[in-house]
Amino acid sequence: MKIFSRLKTGFVLSIASLRVLRSHPKLAIYPLMSGIASIVFVLALLGPLFLVSGTSVGGLEYAGLFVVYLGSTYIAALFNAGLVYSVGQVFRGNEPDIGDGLRAASGKSGTLLVWAFASAVVGVVIQALESRGEIGAQIAGLLFSVGWAIATFFIIPVIVFEDDVSVKSMFTKSASIFKETWGEAAGANVGLNIVPMLIAVAGIALAVALVFVLPTGATIATAIVIVVLSIVAAMLVGGVITGVAKTALYVYATEDIQPEEFNEFNFDSLFEKSEDSSNSKRGSGGIVGQNQKGGI
């Protein structure tokens, strides 16, 4: 699949996800709460660490970096799990409830913590590689980072919807679904960022035009506010549509059912279908597996 086709696929997928957000705007609460909690956590922990240790990167700094990665990843995973659960409710025809989503995520807190720990270890390793001057180490860090992102792309839906998922199976299941859905079309993931990017660019362009037309102090202050709000809006939209898209792909991969909100999207274009893979989609777990009577 060529790059423009991949971008188009990701863009169409993001538009379908955006329709879900438009119908259920409360879903944006999850990335908003996640962002606020993460910022508070990082500032509370990282600020004192830098005051004590300075800017050098040594053992203490790596230990602090590990704790930052662990905490921020856990916070993000917890709210993403709530988002994925609520999106699953939408696909079942129910009205999503933020409280229910957070309670469902809390019920998976142990597994999410294991995932956050593994991610923190990998994050520190990648940082250590990238901080070295050798080009080989930096390339290795980049490749490691990409490989990790691919292997764990579906790990939150797996944790949320699979019953009694083990540490090993949550990674293997996520990697398997990624291979089955994206395959050579992995670059389509970039297309999911087009809509958030357009929101941010539109806000920045409006701010620049405003300052250019009327360069006053008040206008500059207004322009700064516009830029900040547009970036925040882009991050919230991006967080939601990524969660929605992952959940939709997970549903199709594990249950062979296309959510109604994605009727106009051709899932078959992403799947490398075979008789064995089609049969494997009807295994245990999955959204529909948890609610056979209602379906999606």
C-alpha cells in the first residue's frame, strides 16, 4: 500500500472516529483528565529532582526518569482504558458513562500497572540509547521505539476486554492484532493525526493572521490564548479518535463485527484475511463476547 493510500485510510478512519466524538462529546473528558493528572504528577516529581540533581543524566536522574515514565504511563493507561471501555459501550448502543468507564479501568488497575512498569523500563532504555552520541545507538533507540509502539498498539483494548489476560498474552495478543489489522498498512496510523494537526494549524494560522492585521498587546495576548486552546483541542480530539479507532479495529479483529458507526469504512482493506484468521476472530474475549445478547 503506497504512502498516500495509507494516509487516506488513516484519515477516513479518523473521520469515522470523529463522528463518534461528535455524538458523544463527553468522551473528551478522558484525555482532558489524563493530561491534567499527568502534568500535575510530572511537575510534582520532576521539579524537585532537577533542583537537587541539576541537568546531568546519571543514576539518580535515570531512576527519577523511570518513576516519571511509570507514573505518567499508568495515568495515561488508566484514562485510556476508561475511554476504550466507554467506546465499547457506544458500539453496543449504550450511552457512555464516565464513572462506569473509570470504575472499569480501576478494575484492571493491576494489569495496567504491569503494562506501565514494562513501558517505563522500555522508555528508560530508549532514552539511554538516544542520549548517547553514537549514531548507531540513536538508530537502535529509534527502531526499538517504533517496534515497541507497534507491539503495544492494541494493548489497552486487550487489557480492557480480554478476560484474565496474562502479562505475556497481552503483549502477544496486541502484536497479533496489529499485524492482522494494519500489516503493511501500518503507515495509515499517521493518517489518524491529520485531523488533530489541521485543528492545531487552523488555530495557529488564525492567531498569526490576527496579530498581523492588528498588532497590539491585547491582540497578541488573544492570539496566544487561541494557539493554546487550539493545541489543547487538537490533543483532546487526537486522544479520543485514536482510542475510538483502536477499539473499532479491535472489535473487528476479535469478533469480525463492524461497528455501526464505521459502516462507511472498509475494514477488509486493512486485514490480511485467511480462513484461519477469520476463524480465530471468534475466540474468547472481545466486546461482543462480553455481551452476546446485545451485540453491537
